Amino acid sequence: MASSSSSSSFMGLIIVVVAAALLQCTAAATYTVGDTTGWTIPSGGAQFYPNWAGGKTFVVGDILSFNFSPQGHDVATVTKAQYDACTAPSEGNIIRTSPANITLSTAGNHYYICTFSGHCSAGQKLTINVVSSSTATPTTPTTPPTVSAGGPSPPPTSGDSTPPNAAPSLAAGFRTAGVVAAVFTAFFL
């Protein structure tokens, strides 16, 4: 009878450990910047990328994927001052191959521009706010809406509304939980 109770307690412990491991795994999202439009001079004007980012919650660990033609575009991580002035950073902060996948490793404001002449000033720039947990409120565009003589222009469509891909991180979390369960099973049995 004692071994049945001990076996039951052991199984309960394994379930708790596996559940805790699954809760610890985060489902990082991959966002394709601009959706199907990609990373280019936006035909919808300077509000395209702020509108694209609006309503999204970017979390530490998420990935921004910039898709562009390397012959005509690049992506640079810049400071706020460089973003505001559309100034290219040092050579080390420019990615010239596509897709450029950037993992968001810190909370706070992040700024990106295209360094090709005239592209940033034409609206090929992105600013986002990254939070440390997914329970925070969504980001909102930080650039005020442009108003023309005829009134505000309608926001451009964001293209593909496919939700971001969280499968790779979730799979890694299940792998981790499986390893933890196997180790506990081998140790206690």
C-alpha cells in the first residue's frame, strides 16, 4: 500500500513539474514588418508603418522579420535622434540581407530605418515599444496622423492579417517539458 501512495505522489510531482515547465515557456511571436507589403517605401505614406505597428503588443523575445529587396533597401537599428533625423548609424547596425530577423531583446522603444537615400524621409521607418511581458497593453503609433488640406487620409491597410507565428518557441517549450519529465522519471523510477 505504501508503494502505491508513493507512486501516486511521484506522478503528482511529475505532473506539477511538467505543468510548471510549460507555463515557463513563452510563445515568442514573429512579426513580418509591413505584412505582405514588406519593408519598402510605403505607397500609403508615412503613416503606413505606425499604423501597421498600432494595436500590436511587442514582447521581449519576439522577432521582427524585415522582408526587402537587398538591391534597393536595408534595415538599420538606430537611436531616437537618428530615427527623427533619418541619419544612418555606424556600419555595424545595418543589415543588408533579407529577410532581416531581429530578436527584440530589451524592453523600451526600438527604432528602425532604411538608410538608402530618401527612403526614411519617405516613410520607410518604424518605431515600436517593446514590453517585458505579454500582459501589457498594445503599442500605439507614436507618429501623429498626417492631415492634408482635404482632411485626414484614411489609414492604409496593413495587408495580411495572419497572426504572428509562435510555433517554434512553443515547440521548444514542449521539448523542455519532455526532457524535464524524462529526467524526473529516470531519477525516481
